[in-house]
Amino acid sequence: MKLNNFMKIVKIPSSLGGLTKKGSMKAPDLIVEEIKNFFLNEDGSSAQFDIENVDVDVNDIEETNRRIASKEGDIFIGGDHSITYPCFSNFAKKFKNPGLIVFDSHPDCVNDFKPPSHEDYVKVLVKEGTLKKENVILVGIRDWDKSEFSFLKDNKIKFFTLKQLFNDVENICDIVMELAREFDGLYLSLDIDVVDPSMAPGTGHLEPGGLTSREFIYFIQRLKLLKNLKRVDLVEVDPDKDINGITVRLAAKIIAELV
């Protein structure tokens, strides 16, 4: 997704869709600042970043979503996971067969909130018809409720749990990449809570038994090679809960590895 060593980052300092979780609004500035400490990524590459900011209306999530949807960029940094709803809605208009890969410890398919929150945006995108159910791939799930499990099964949505990933990361990455090649435009959404909380404590929901940071980086380094990857978001970093800034730094490294 790199164009002449130049990438556009859009910062979205919004936790409006995080229900009671508010710390993620502080993450974009800190992550972007930390990116400057990575001179080259592990491939020996670097990029120049054009940085843009979304003006968040803290009293109106629907207006904020409209502002988010109006932005164009390569990487969107939240903020909570509800930003994927307006970001993908805008993205989907540009492609005939857009697809969404989500790395997350949760399916984010609970019963609908209005407007969509960080707990239900996947379900809303599917129910609205913005996203075909066969074009959803969820990776890293390790916590869900009965309604979410039923929704995934009833709609035959593809998902890979941490139990499936254990000792089989390379093979499942192969499968995910093969599935993703069917889309003419690929959107990749990265919730930092897919990583084990021992390595990413700065997030709203600490779910034990997650990916190691190395495994997460491995996925990113391979998925970025897909020619149809057009947009990425990174969400749910909460600096208020971080320890020694390690989650912010991991988030910055993930962005560096996308180059």
C-alpha cells in the first residue's frame, strides 16, 4: 500500500463509541510521535507521513462519524473501534467487492447500539449491506457472548480463534491471505487487544491468552504484501492504562512495519 515512500495518516482522537472507555482518545498523538523513533522498519524501509487530524465533536458522534467518513488516507489511528464504521463505509463506496479483515479479541457483533459502537460495528456493516457477510474475516477471537457466536455461525462469517491459531500461525496466515485475494479492495482493522495483555496492557479490555507481539508483527509483515490492501486502521490503545508506554510503542511499530 506504499506509494512512492509517502503515506497519509489520519488521526481520530475519538472515544465516543467506546461506551464507558474514554482513554483511547489520547492515543493518536502519542502513537504518531512514537513513530518518529523508528528510523527504518525490519525490511530496511521508511516512509514520509502526511498527518491529518479529525476534528471530533465530543457532543455528537454522528457528526463526528460524518467528518471521519469524509477523510481519505492510508492509515487511520483511533480512538476506539467504532471509527471502523465510518471509515469502512466510505471505503466501500470505492470498490465493487470490498473486504474487511479484523484482528480483535472480540467479534464486535453484539446487539445493535445506535449509533454503532466499538462493540457492534461489524454486525451493523453486515446488516446494512455495506459489507458482504462472506467478505468478513475475523482473526484472534478469544472472548464472545452467545449472541455473537450465533450471529457468526448463522451468517457463515469466517473467523479464526486464538485456539485455532495456537502453533499454526503460518498456516492460518496463508489461509487468510488466500481468502483476502478475492477482494478488489482490502481494509485491515487492527485492535491492539488482539495482543496478549502482558505485551499490550494499554487497552480497554484485557483478555488473557492473546497473540504475542511477534506473532502480530508477523501477520502485518505478510499482509502488507497484498496488492489489494488499500486502507488500515489501528484502534483501542488506551494510554491511561499503559505501562511504560509499551502499548503505544507496539502500535507505532505496527505502523512502521506497514511501510
